[in-house]
Amino acid sequence: MTDLVAIARSLFAEGKGLLAADESVHTATTRLAEYGVPAGAEMRRQYRDLFIGADDIGMYLSGVILFSESLIEKGNDKKLFPKSLASRGIAPGVKVDLGTEPFPESPNELITNGLIGLPERLVEYKKQGAIFTKWRAVFRIDGDTLPSSQAIHENAKRLASYAKEAQTAGLVPIIEPEVLMEGTHSRTRARTVIEETLNTVFSVLEEHSVDRAGIILKTSMALSGSGSRKKDTPEEVADDTISALMKSVPRQIAGIVFLSGGQTPNQATENLAALISRAKEVNAPWPITFSYARALQEEALALWKGKEENVPAAREAFLSRLVKVSTAVM
């Protein structure tokens, strides 16, 4: 039988974290367009290979979250991405939700799809080499009205159903209830929403008999809304975030990974270092690391621009950022 607790804990090796390379076709196309890179399956493959194929990433990454199409793609080394990662001691994972749609009861909020056909997809993903999975739900803050308790509860039920299915299939679930940074809200409001959301999610996980020791939480930091013009200090972010987590996250879970959620690479790195420091001060009961996408990729993509001759410089920038983020979690 698969030891999900051991696998989950292995993702928290000292100084290592996760690369979230699981952008959907739509998100990857939009991301690449920002850097003048044309759309298409081959460019998406090269985009993945830019990061997965870089030397020495095993020193800083314990796992990589892939999009489903990447499970069956090969890197420039002619190896399937999951096999290439596993051969270097990096765990391959996969995003298993199918994106969001408006919540009928509150059309300004989103619910995540993907439960239909999930057991069959999980069996296939495991055969293709995945050993952990991820499901993302998103929560938008708007004053005191959003997120609504109905949207929080519906997304929590779906996260719990997914987590139970993943564990049944012998795959570690990462649950990602992301509180979005977009908006004009205060950092205090973000902290309150993170707390409320996580309390609901863990309550519903318990109702679904999900084994807490075999799950990982991927969470947002408590940040002032991007439209608020407020610049939070790393210490403020750390205090409010760790405070929310201590009040809402059970000590038994395997660990917590932070998403960068639209922060700049430097912000995401500095805030992470402050979070780790604060967690140590208060003796937080779980290991903590990163699960970043843009914050790890942005500098490399700006140099790469889809051109082969720029790959060495882009990979150098990627590794340089990995070193900084790794140092932040030590």
C-alpha cells in the first residue's frame, strides 16, 4: 500500500520546495504572450522544458506540479517529463481540477469543476508517473460581502471530495484554497478570509474522513489587495499569515506550501523568509515551504522570449531565483 504520509512529508526536504508548472493551456498561452512567445503545443512544451530540463534543480526542488498534457510530453532530453524528474529525485505531481465557472447562487464568485470522471483520471495519472495531485479553489474578496459562506462551503465540499478520491487512488492531495490578491481590501481582511476559509475547509475534510496526515495545504499569504496601494512589510505579512494559520490549520497535516499569487519574485522571496522566521518563533507545528509559479519563472521568461539561443541565460536566472527562495526557507 502507498505510504501517502511519507510521500507528503518527503516534499518538505530541507531547503526544497515545489515548482508549480501546471498552467492550463489558456493560462500558459496568456503567460507566454506577455513575453512575445507565440501560442501552440510545441511552445508550451519548450516552456516546460526550459524549467524542467535545467541542470541542478534537484538541489532546490522536491517536486514539480505538472499540467496533465505535460505528463505525456518529452523534454529535449527525449525523456517523458515525469521520468526525467523522478530520475533526479524530484517528485512529479499533477493538477487534477478542470478550472472554474461562475457559482450559480453568486455569479460574481467561482467554483471549481472536475469531480466528474476524477477517479478514472487519477488512475491514468498514476500510471503516467504522478505521485501527488493538486486542486485549486479561488476566493475573491469584495468588502464584507465576498466571499460568501455558500461559495466557501461549496468549494470546501469539492476540495474534500477530491482529496478523498486522491487518497483512495494512492496519490497525495494538495488542497489549494486561494484567497486572491486582486482587490482593494486590507491585509487584516485577507487574514480574516484566510482563517474563515481554512476553518471551513478542514471541517468539511473531517466530514469526508480525509486523512489529515496525508494532505498538504497550499495557501495564500495575508496581503493587502493589489488595488489598495498599501505596501505591506514582510514582517506584517508574516505576523498576519502565521496568526491565521495557527487558528485554522490542524497540527496533523503533512505541511504547508505557499503560493506567490501575483507577487513579484523579490516580494515572494522576502515575504517567505519572514514567514519561515515567524513560524519558528511561534513553534508552528508544520513544515513550511514554497510552491511558486510566476515568482520562480518571471525573470527567466523575460530573458528567454521563446528563443533557443536565450535558454542558457534564462536557466541561469531561474537557478539564481531558486537559490534565493531555497535560502528563504532554510
